[in-house]
Amino acid sequence: MIRWLIKYVVIFVVLVLIQVLFLNQMQISGYLNPYIYILFVMLLPLSAPRYIVLLSGFLIGLTVDIFSNSLGLHAAATVFIAYIRPFVIRSISDREEEINDYPGLKQNKFSWFLYYSAVMVFFHHFILFYLEIFSFTQFFSTLLRVVLSSLLSVFVIVLSQFLIFRE
Amino acid sequence: MKNYAFVLFLLLEGAALALVFNHNSYQKSKYLNSSNRITGNIYQTYNSVVDYFHLNRINKELSEENAWLRSRVENITGIPVVNDSLVVTLESADSTYSFISAKIINNSVNKPFNYFTLNKGRNNGIKPDQGVVTGKGIVGVVTHVSDSYAVGLSVLNSRWSISAMHKKSGNYGSLIWRGNDYRTADLTEIPLHVDISPGDSIITSGYSSVFPEGVMIGTIQDFSRPDGENYFNISVQLSTDFKALSYVEVIENQDKPEIKELENIIRDDPMAN
């Protein structure tokens, strides 16, 4: 239990630091803002109680908000994907297929993990970017931001599975 | 309790959305912004590492600014410049401004609402509503301060507009960033009869107590006359490079308490409204 807790605290800190000190500083273009800290919510064990998943989503979202002066935005988007996580997992998994309790890349099929990250990232970015701009006047340019940023985020998330979060 | 997850979801989502939509909660929040001690320290440490890679450029900019300031001082006589290595006071005829040197330790240009974090705070004399400038032009305004750090709204933030002036004609307008390109902003409210041309300088007007008059904002890049309107659509190329900000000066208007006091008298006066 303690080992499990320490492991997730470390992942939390590492993800927040990668997000705010590296990805948020890249400033490539307004269309490419990757957010990979949601990996924390994605990687919680499937057996984790739902209140843990929801609360940790809120906590990591709020932490990123504090760093980026966007009070509540990231928290709202992350709580939403924390809530839909079990439904996403159920809908993308075959019934006979055995899903590992730890939803990482190594433990599951590559295609499964790719779907999983794509769906979670897309919902998160969709809520985040539309809530941030809070208008539909720039509907298509915002949609383009959502799609392009999602592609980059999924790429970084999959890459991170090969590099750091292997076990 | 089968539905406890849904109830908890509604509670947390509600709390997050309340924070998003209640703008006052951001304005009032003391700790939930990057001026707090923990985030400030993290950005400061990070910045002290990555700054080594920019030292060449920063040195060049500072020495250019030095040369420019020196040439101005040589040309102005009769105005005392007090330099105690930290605060430079320049007394002009209208107002007294003092400048506090600070460093930007976190900044963004690619969001619809961009903010920056400064490495100095209340203990160094930084207060909310002070203007932030570099030698090249304006940067933004301070909104939150903690003991050792401060957060401000960048010009690249559509939540505020800046009172700007067309230098050649002296006409006023307001400058607002539309959220697309960090190099350009829009200038509105310049009437059609004004003679403008690309390359004209746009400076701060001095109508607000945040910036002194005459701080560079940028130059006119392009303009059009929209049908049926009385004002130009002007796109301004910003003179500050927001992607490469490091050392900045925070401006304190020492007459501000007095100005505020007078403005409050008018606001509270039932006859004036």
C-alpha cells in the first residue's frame, strides 16, 4: 500500500514538472499545446475506487491550473475524463479480452492503449480548449487546436510509455 | 450508494467550473496562482538553469538598452537621475515614476490568456496594478503579489486593453490582443480622419496611471477602413518580443495613491453620476 502510494506520488510530481517546466514552455504555436499530465488519471489501477480517481483528477488539474494561472480550467477537464474513464475502458475493450489492472502500454496491446489515450486526450482537450475560449465564434479554429494538440499529446504519451513509465 | 461517484463528480466539476466562471475568485485568490511560494520557487530554480543558454542574447539586449539610456541621459539636462543600483527615479513634469528591475521566470505566448511570473514581490516593493516594461516596449501589468513573487497579465491577454496613442497625430485608441499571433495586436478607435501610414509608432497614452506616457507599444503594420464605420482597423506589430522576455522593469507611479483618491471622490459623488 505504502509502496503503491509513493509510486503514484512520484508519478504525480514528475508529470506536473514535465508539464509546466517543459511542455508549457515549448510555445511552438497556439495550435500545438500538448497536455500529458492526464496520464496520471489514465494510469491509476482499474481496481482503484472511483472516488480516488475523481479526487486525483481534480488535484492534478488544480495543480497545473495554479502553475499556469488558469484557475479551474484544467481541474474541470480532468475531473470529466476521470469520471468517464470506466465507460471509455469498457467501450474500447473486447468482452473476452483480459485487461490488465494497470492500464499501461506494456501490460496491454499497443492498439488498445492507443485508443485509450486518444479518447481520453480528445475529451480532455475538447473541454479544456472550449472552456478556455468560452465561445463558439471561433468554433473551427478551436476545433483545429483540439485536434492538433490531441495528436501531439497522444504521441508524447505513447512515447513516454517507452521511455519512463515502463513498469 | 451506487451513485456516489456521480454525485462526487458533480461536486468536483461544479467546484472547478465555479472557479472558472467566477472571475472574482481568480482576482481574489491569494495562493491559487503562480506567485505562491512553491510554484515561484520551482519556476525560479528552473529559470536559473535554462537562463545560461540565453545569456548571450540577454547581455546583448541589456548593453543595447544601456547605450540607448546613456544617449538619452546625455541629451536631457536638468533632470536628476538617482541610481542606487536598484531603483531609478525619473521625475517628469507630471508624475513621478520609479522603476524596479525584475526578471520574468515564467511566461507564455500561445494561449488565449497569457500570464507571466516575476521573481520579485511585495518585499521588493511590487504591488498590483503596476506596469511592466522592457527597453523595447510594454509587457503587461501586475495582478497578484506574494512576498517574493508576482504574477501579471501580459499584453497578450484579451481580458484587458491598453490606452494607446498614435504618436504622430496624438490621437488615442485602445489596443487589444485578439489571441492569434504573439507579434501583433489590434488598435481600435482611431477615427478615419487621422492621417496614418504603415510604420507609424504607437505609444502608451498616459491616460491610465499604470504606464507613463510615451512607452513604446509597436508600429503600424497594416490598416483598413471598414465600410460603414468611423474608425480604422489597425494591426500593430508589437515592439516587445514576448517569446524572449527576461529582464523587465516594474513601474511604480508614486502619485498613484493621490490619483486613486481623487478618482474615488468623483466615483462616490452622487452629483457626478
